[in-house]
Amino acid sequence: MTRLGVNIDHVATVRQARKTVEPDPVQAALLADMGGADGIVCHLREDRRHIQDRDLTLLRHTVTSHLNLEMAAVEAMVQTALKVKPDMVTLVPEKREELTTEGGLDVRTAVQRVTSTVSSLKSAGIVVSLFIDPDVVQIKESARTGADFVELHTGTYAGAKNAVDEAIELEKLERAAQASAKLGLGVSAGHGLTYHNVQPVAAIPEVEELNIGHSIMARSMMVGMEQAVRDMIELIRTAL
């Protein structure tokens, strides 16, 4: 059964737009848990544009499901993770000028640094995932680092302009998921997934978890967080 990790970054984005105390992403995480989420995802960026250190600390104490911390593979963030000890860390690329993560981590060109980071985190009992494009080279390099999981970047699939392109990108995800599983990697997927395009990805047998943020946050503004999470879970669990 495919799990759902709910990313609550955008709640913090709204709060930080006014530099105030609401809405609180920690409260949003609680409601997502109540809606049936299998885990909570947050990205503590180096520039602290949305999630803050205070949020991460409180999330570690309050999330009752599974806390997945997205972060860059840099020493300062490693030290933060070792202090907080989330259940999982997902290593992602970061660019200061991007609105959101634009693509997967280039493990091939940074394999030594990534391997060292993976080792440090795993030595503290933290499960490690690498956010990568659905590319066989990146998958093989990810396996070399000792990571436990890969999270396949679904942004190109989600941004497909027509049904033909979407089918091509879905096939890439399917092949990447199969290749990852054969190398002993757990497989999750995420980025740009919505209520309209999630089911084909959820139906990929090797995909164990989907991490979704923006679409759920947008729907929650209309129907409430718990219902928005329940609606997404229903789509994922009924995917064929």
C-alpha cells in the first residue's frame, strides 16, 4: 500500500510572507496526521525562506507518524539533522534563486560528498533518501552512496504539456522505479503531483511513498487540511 507524506512547507511560506506567527506549519502537520497522513515532510532550507529551526524542533516532538526532513548535503544542515534526529532525511539540491526545487540531486558529480553525508546520517540511525531525476546513472550512483531510498523527481511528468509527453515521462518513472528496486533501494516519488495526475504514479508497484505538498495545501484552503489529506489518500489507495 502506497504511503502519503504531506509536505507542509507552503504553510510556512504564507506565515513568512508577513513574518508573523500564523498559519503555523506545526498545527498543519497535526491536522495532516489526523487526516491519515503516513508522514510529514518539511524542507529546512539554508536561507530559511519558509520552515524555521523552531518549526523543525517542534515537529520532532509532535509528529506521531514519520518525520522526513529535506535538506542540502552541507555540513551545517548535517549537524542540524544529527541534533534533531528526524526519522528520515532526504538530500535535495538547493539554489537561492529558485522558487522551489527545480530538479534532482546530481549524485554523479558529488558522489564523495553525498556518500560522506549519507554515512554521517546513517550512523545516527537516520534513514537517508536522495531526491534524484529518474535517470539510470543517478540511480546507480545513489546505490553506491549507501542511501536507503531514492525519491524520484516527478516534476517533468507533472509538467507534461500533452498526453503523449505525459506517457513518455510516466514510462521513465516506471523504468527508474524498477531499476532502483533491483539495486535494493526503497522508492518514493514526488514534486508537482496533484489530485489530477497522482494515480498513474501511485500505481507503479515499486513506489512505496508519494510526497506531496502544494496541491494538498491549495485544496486545504477550500476544504480543510484533514479532508484534503483524506481525498489524496483515497486517490492513491484506489490507483490501478
